[in-house]
Amino acid sequence: MSRVLPTLAKARAPLASAVAQRRVLARVPLARGFDRALADAGLFPLSTRQIEVLQLNLGKRCNQTCGHCHVDAGPDRTEVMSRPVLEAALAFLERGGIPTVDITGGAPELHPDFRELVTRASGLGRHVMHRCNLTAILLPNYADIPALLAAHAVEVVASLPYFQARETDRQRGEGVFAESLEALRRLNRLGYGQGRGLVLNLVTNPVGTFLPGEQRALEARWKQQMQARYGIVFDRLFTITNMPISRFLDFLERQGRTEEYLGRLVAAFNPAAAAGVMCRTTLSVGWDGTLYDCDFNQMLELPVSAPAPRTIFDATREALEGRGIATGPHCYGCTAGAGSSCGGAIA
Amino acid sequence: MSESSPPAGSSSRPSYYHHHDLGRFGEIARGAPALAEKFFDYYAAVFAEGALSAREKSLIALAVAHTVQCPYCIDAYSKDALEKGSNLDEMTEAVHVAAAIRGGASLVHGVQMLNHVDDLGM
């Protein structure tokens, strides 16, 4: 890869700060506040149900610096989940009987204990998901990762904004598309995406300030295009809306389009998507063990609301289930149109 | 965004076209609301998935938008085509289709010119 940009943190950009991001979002005039939209849909206050997914963010280290990254991840970030936090997360996974663990980052495979985490979570009989940027598994010290994932039947959720180089590289860096194809071919050779139990899902997000299209129609076209152009197969295509925080917010601010983009999200508010948002069934754990309702709240440093336990060390299902969800204008990103989640469209 | 929409009814608009007006399309129902309702119902039905996919219809709309040179439509269908998963190559080819038909429409009338030249000549 020839383009790895400095992160907002490295560049000491004002929007590297979560507080500054929240301030910018709070200043945007909206036709209707998010809580008002929830109330109009009969969903206020939004609260959680049973925890079905424990999402672990292993840290902000990544080999890429994608233009839309909500984590502001990159090679210059040093935040990584400590061993005690990892152990506490595994203990909660076991005692809480949470069925799924969703491993994200940064590029989570760059974490020194990633292999052990996958092995132990799988050993507990949990469904393990790996959010994969596709290029990290090509790095020399990580070439064993695909076989490890296959051995434990880990579901791979791989980011690929578009089925062409021009669009993908504009968002993710020069040469990323070609490397992503190589990684997908390796995964296909291991049996991923062939409909035989090794699940390979792709995630697309718009390369720009527009909303994602209808997931099912896009999936059909992507399957045809990926097969015909590159001989690559996969299971599902998930569409994800660009979240107006961190680097994408920085982009919007530089373009002077924050209000326009937020306005589009607000206008596209969908009560059915709001009812099914993933934060209702997810518990997100930060690299330092702090608990959040979702990965986006994590990046905005909006922890779970009191009186729920604040860290993984104190986590119990009883104390966390049914808690009120911390919301803000950014939540419109998950409720616009067909909705958006780590599992794609909602409604 | 610092730019704000001029007040409705303002006589001091900087130009005939203002991009905020695209979002006000629905206000056309202020007069003849029944006709507006029929139009928008029809419009939605036209662009629904059918024998042609919604993506294909969006590309046709983009081409027609260039033929009728409607800035609102070009704005709306550039965005819509991207959201439907089309890419710049496909969108540009659609605009070339519009240009080819438009240019061809002029050129094919050259046959009428030839007819006249033939009629007038010796």
C-alpha cells in the first residue's frame, strides 16, 4: 500500500477529540432531535434486550487509514486491549452465556493475543466473528490467520466498499483493492464463501456522502460482478451507512457538508430500523475495558448509562440488560433508510 | 453548511435555480393537490423494481436528466445512481447515450438538408 495517511490523532486535528466531535454534532441544526424521533416512533427511551453479541474492540492499531474510519485507526495508534481486560471479557463471555463474540478494531488480528482469543472463544462453543480489513492478513507475520479462522469456523466480515479499484482505493488507500482481492482468493481457497459452513460476508459502505442502496439488490449484483470479474465468491453483502463521526465527520466538515449529510439521515429516519438497532442486543467493550452500547458510542466516549456497570470487570447480564441506551445525533446513521448495523441493513 | 435557503417568495434570488428547491418539490401540491398526488404516486410506481431494475431505471433517468438539462434531476439522479450501486463508468456511459441521441438527432436531420440541396440543385 502506498497511501497510509496520518490519523487525526497523529495530525493533532481538532476532531481527534471525542468531545470536539460531540460538540460539532450538537451544533448541527436538525429538523427533529433523535430522541424526539424515537418518541414519535413510540421507542423512547430506547433500551436494551438480551445481550446476544459481545463486541470486543481490541484497539486502534491498523495497517490502513481509511477515509471514513469511525475509529481513527491507523499504524500510529498504540491503544490495545490489555491482558486483564481480555481475560475479563472471556470470563464474561463464559459466565454470561453470550452466544456470539464479535472481534473488531482497528485491525484486530494485529493484537498479539488475537489467536488465543479466537481459540478460547471458539473452545467455549461461541460463534466467533472477525471484522477483517482483508489486507492485514496478507502481512508477513499474519499469514497464518486465515487458516486459524477456518480451523475455528470463524465468520469473516470483510470490508470492501466497491467491486472496483477506483472507488475502493479512494477510500481505503492505493493498492488496497488489489490486495483485498488476493486476500479474498486465499479465503475462498480455504473454503470460505462456498456455502459449506465457512461464512464470508462482505461489507460495503458508500464512497462519499450518499446513503447505501437496497442491500438485496446490491448483493445480487455484487455476487455476479465479483464472480465474473475476479472469480470470487462470498455469502452475504452487508450495507453500512457512513457514520458522521471521527474521520468521516472531519471529511464532512472540510467539505462543508455536515448539515447536509445529517439532514439526509434525519429525513430518512425509519422507525422499523430504529426498533431493530444492534445496540439493543450488543454490549461493546473498549480496549481499556469500558463498556459501551455500540462501537460508535465507544469512539465518541459515551459509555453505558448509569446505573449499569461501567467496565467489563463488573459486568453482569442482570445489571446490563434492559439498560437505557445513550443516544445522540450520530444515531441517525443507524436508523436511516433500511438502517445500518454491523450486520448490514436492519429493516 | 453556511449557505441557507432563500426565503420562499423572495424576489431577491441570486438565480432561477437553487439546489435547496429540489427538496421543496413536494410543495407543488400547494395548488392542485389531487394532481400532485397522482403524479407522485405515478412517479414512485415508475421507479419501482419491475421488468427493469431500479438501478437501470436510475441510469435511464440520469441520461434523460442530461437531455432535458434539468439541474434538479441531474443532482437527484447522480446521487440516486450512486446509491443504487452504479459507478462513474456506467453513469458516464449513460450521459454519452444521451449525448449520442441528442447529437444524432441533429445530424440525422442533415438528410433533410440533403433533400433540400438535391431539390434545389441542377
